[in-house]
Amino acid sequence: MIKLFLLLFAAGCISLFAAFIAQQNISLITLQDEKLSFTPHEFYIADVVDERTNRNTVASLIYKDATQAASLKQVDLQGGAAASLKKFVSHNLYRDTTLRPVIVTIKQLDLIESASPNGQVNGKLTVAFSFGLQLKYRTVHLTDYRGGIRYIRPGSRPDIAEPTLRHGIEDALAYFNTWMGQYAGSNSVLAKEVKVTFSDYNEKPEGDTIYYAINRPLTWGDFGEKLGPGRFEAEIFAGIGYTEQAEVAKGIIHLNIALKVYAPKSDCLVKADGVRDKYTLNHEQRHFDIEKLVGEHFKQKISAMHLPVDNFDGPINVEYLETLREATRLQKQYDAETRHGTDQQAQAQWNEKIDKELELYSIKK
């Protein structure tokens, strides 16, 4: 057991020593401060993430000793690529945290040198960054940058690596600043606000579906003679739906919701020998009115919301489902209290209640 422990201890020390030697063989570059030539007005860099396959070094550089013998040396940025870039950005790029937070992801940052027969050194820098918008629970991809720099230097000038890396990083950030300036006002992902307007859907010429309008009440001509034997003289099945159209202008999503309060004529039923008087028709019209009022409740609730730009449909869909439940509940309550219109006093009370709310929403004057 003692021998095994000593062997494991020795192996661990050798591994640590090897790692230490490897670290000593990696030179470090510190990016020099240099104010960038642009000022972001649409974003700030919130974080830098390193997703390179090999995160050990950023450069393989050729060095020559006193005898002009060339050797390849691995070089990294001080503190690592992500920390170094984050520090450089914090020192040299204007930061306004009231703007959009952006995550920079390093996909590739490689500076590779090779020797030429004439004693010179060829260098190639490759920069690949991905830019994403930081939201509350996730990051949304915006755009990618891929570029680079090529150079030829004398064998005695390895100090060109730092400015080459720095300028390659600056080019990537400058590209993104230009991209943001171009798309910030028209890209829905980058929008800062959602403004909702409502309209009432209509269809011309009218087909099988009647869309609610105060100047288009139900008539007995809308009802087919399909209702079988039973206690009801007539029935109507009204519904609520909507369509939406979104446009982005100056960083604002303008969302128009066209509300559909409808009743298919094929679902407006009456007995062949049923009573077709004004009183019975009014009872069915009130079913349609109730559906319209529930639609107004939907509009009112959505208008009061602060909709998130990255998922404005989510809250709308939730409220729409609640609207359907409210419509079902009120329609059942209306029929129960009026006894499907046979209780004239209750019907008169519902008529008054519905008319007052129609006036409140300026639907009926």
C-alpha cells in the first residue's frame, strides 16, 4: 500500500510538473488599450463566451534565436481569450447598460505563422465571432462574423502578433456595430416595444359567416329550418377568433389584431314550424351581443398588458383561451337565467345589462 501511494504521488507530481513546464512554454500577450473608432448606440457587450474547440492558445508564432534558428511557439492571451477580450472591451468600447445586452461568442481566434524560404514569416489570423441578444431566460442568435488578416513580416519582428489580434477583434466588433445600425429598427428580435391596435374583422361580400356589426343584426333569413323537435324555438352558435399582422418600424413591433366575432349561418337553426317573432329573434341576437362583449373584454385585457417583444404571442394566446372560457360561462349563465328566453322578466334584465355594456364600449348608442 505504501509503495502504491508513493507511485501515485510520484505520478501526480510528474503530471503537475509537466503541466507547469507546458505553461512555462506558452508565452502570453496582453491586448493593448486602444479606443475603438465607433460608439455603439444600439447595444453594449454584456459578456464574452469562449466556445473554441482548443482554448489553450490563440497563436502559433515563429521565433528565431541568435543563430537564426526558427522555432514554433504557442502563445495565448493574458488570462485566456474570453477574459482578455472582455477586459479589452470594457476599457475601450463605450458601454451603456440601458441599451440591448449582447453576448459575444468566440468560435475561432487563430493566428498561425509559417516560415518562408527567403527568411520571412507568413501570418494568417482567422476570427469567427457569433453575436447574440441576451434575454431574460435565453440568448437569441443575431449574426455571425468571419474575417481575418494576412501579413508577411521579417523573421526578426514577432511583436506584430498583438496588434494583429487586436485589429482583428476590432474589425469584428465594428462589423457588428454596423449590422446593428442597419437592422435595429427593422428586426423583430431587436424590437424594444410592442404596440397593439385592434380592428373588427369583416368580410365582403358576406358569405356563410356573419361577422358582428351593430348595423348588421340577425334576421330570420339567417336561420335555416334544421332544428329538430325539442323545447328550443331557435339556436345560434357564435364564436370568437382573431388574426394578427406584425410590422416592425423604428424598433417597435406594431401588432394589429383583427377580432372576429362570428356566427355561421349554417349554425343558426330554427324549427320549421317554430315561432319567428321579434322576441325570439332578440333572444338569439343577445347571444351574439354577449360574444361581442367578451371580445371587447379580450381587447381591453391585451391593451393593458406590457407584451414581451420576444414572445408577445404567448400572453395573447393565454388570454384568448381565458376569453373562450368566459364566453362559454356567460352564454350558459344567460340561458340559465332567462330559461332560454322563456322568462320574460329575466330576459328584460339581460337586455338592459347588455345594452349598457354595448354603450360603454361605444358599440351601441
